[in-house]
Amino acid sequence: MRCKTTIGCLALTSLLTVSYGRQKVHQEEQNRSFFIEPRESTLPVIVNQPDCPLAFEQVRLLHYTGGGGLPDYRVSNVSSKPIAEFDVATVGLGGGGNLGGFKASDRSQWIMPLHSWPLLKDDSDTGQGHHVEIVPLTDALRKQHRVGPPIRTVLFLMVVRVKFGDGTTYTDEGVYKELRDLCEKIDPPDN
């Protein structure tokens, strides 16, 4: 029972950390600085999805200098149909994670075949309505945020659902739920 309570607390803490990080981005318009979390601290892992119409091109984890963080990714439409919306999940050890994505407001925003989303202007543009300042990871930030090495956790990223312009869908919700259930059973190391 204690294990389930610990896992639940870790999952809630992870989820609140991601949510808190996202809230802080919106609240602090003038001071949105992040560093890129090195993979030697949090290892991002892209789940193999051979039939998925979206392919990850770039993944990075942005760590807010005030605490918390969020995944930042770029995906490419590798299908033959335009994509109107999609959901991407992040799942961490202990069960924490997030579900987010993209939804076009009209046809002009559809992601056409062989095109990518978001169209980044530069390294500081997340393409998700945020322009962030990327700061170097200094020794002080590394110590303050307990950034590894060693690797402290693993964060899985996967496409859960895609809706095409013609209304048909791709879904991998079954694997997402199984991954989430598995990760809830794995305690990350004490940090």
C-alpha cells in the first residue's frame, strides 16, 4: 500500500511540476527563461510507433529557471493526408506526465504531408505560442535544480491520437495506457 501511495504522490508531484511550469510560462511575460535539460539528467525517449503518421524530428526538455518544465518538440507529417489535430503524451517514471498537442482552428493551419509543426523561427521559439529565453546551463543552475549526471529519470514521448482533415483518425491509446500503467509501477531513484 505504501508503494502505491508513494507512486501516486510522485505521479501527482510530476504532473503538478509540469503544470506549474506551464502556468509560470503564461504568468511571467517578462521573465521566461529556461535552460535545456541535458539528457544526462532527464533522458527523453521517443516510443517506436511504426504506423504513426507523425514522426518526431526534434525533442528537448525545457527547464524553467524558476522550477518546473515542459517538453518542446517538433513533429513531421509523414502521411499522405493533411492533419487537423493531434495529441502527444509524455510519461515519466513514477507515472507523471502530460498530454498536449495541436488543433487547427481552420484548414489553413492543417499540417500538410511532408510538413512539420511547429515552424520554429529560432531556438527560442517553441512554436506553441511562447517565445522563451534559453539561458546557458551554469554550475549554479545545475546545483540549484539538481541537474545530473547521473540520469535521474526517463521521459517517454509518444503520439496518442491524430485526426486527419478528412475526419479519419489514428490512435495508439491502448499502448499509451499500458505505458502509463507500467511507468506508475516503476519508482524513479531517490534524488
